[in-house]
Amino acid sequence: MSCYYIIGARVENRIGNAVKLQEVLTKNGCKIKTRLGLHEVNENACSNEGIIILQPYGTKEDVETLVNELNSVEGVTAKYIDLN
């Protein structure tokens, strides 16, 4: 099965929301091919906001379910791009 979707998730309060977000990602681990986390960091600070980019695997319904689960986490806004 080919799956040409990309999920982008904005995470506010990364530190406070990390446990719940990680639970969702772990639960769906077999539906995620690639995961990339980005946040601003320098010698004086580490941002508490970030972006996660996911390359999911599965049907459109699987992707939509994952996006909905991500959006159920406080401080997370997730959307997907359909490249099929």
C-alpha cells in the first residue's frame, strides 16, 4: 500500500504536553514511517513550542484518525496534506 500523506503538527507547551503526545505517537507507531521534531534552540533558550512532521502509513481513514487523535491533545494542532 502506498501512502502519500504528510502530517504537520504544531505543539504548544511541548514540555507540558509531551507525555500525552508521546502516548498518541507510540500507540500509532506502526502507522508512522518517519517522524521529525523541530523547535527553536540557541545558547540562551530552548523554545517550548515546536513542529512535528510525520510521514504516516495507511489508508486515508487511518491518517484522518491519527490527525484527530493528535488534535485531541491539548496544545496540539495537526493537519494533513494528501499528495495522492
